[in-house]
Amino acid sequence: MLQKDLNYCELYGLYAAVLTDKQREIADQYFLCDLSLSEIAENANVSRQAAFGAITKVKKRLSELEETLGIFKNRELTAQAAQLLVNPTGENVAAAQRLLFKALEE
């Protein structure tokens, strides 16, 4: 799976609950089961183009949700700050503070 799809998998894990049942059904097959568009189309009894369109809409919705809510980005900033605090030197603490303030601002 491409790196971009891996990022969408992360976003899907965070935001799946706000998708429609049909979107979740198709996205589960794509992101979690790693099925091809042809396989998804067959399972959903739709055309391959319809399956592609559904995945495209899901990706767009996930991107919109992340842009609005920023949960993934804030989680990443917090994880980076925590990693710096494993070795709490003065410089690392200051860098961790900057990351956490950035997470709070966004």
C-alpha cells in the first residue's frame, strides 16, 4: 500500500465513525482488508468506477475532517513531544513545550 494510503488508513481509524454505513463498508474493504477496486465492486454489486468514486469520496471526507479537527496532526505533535521527554534535558523540554503549544494552537 502506498504511503498516502497508509495516512488515509490512520485517518480512517480516527474518523470512521462519522462516515455513512455504506462508506464504512467500502472503506473497510479498501483500508482494512486491502481489497482491490474490482473485488470491492463485486462485493458491493456495483461497477469498478462506482467503487473508485466511493473510495475517492471517503478520502476527501477524511481529509476534510482532519483539516477541520486536526486530531491526527495533534496526536503526532504530542507523540513527538513525549519522545523528547524520554530524555528530559533543558533543550528537549523546551522543544517539547513548543510542540505542545503548537498542538494547542491548531
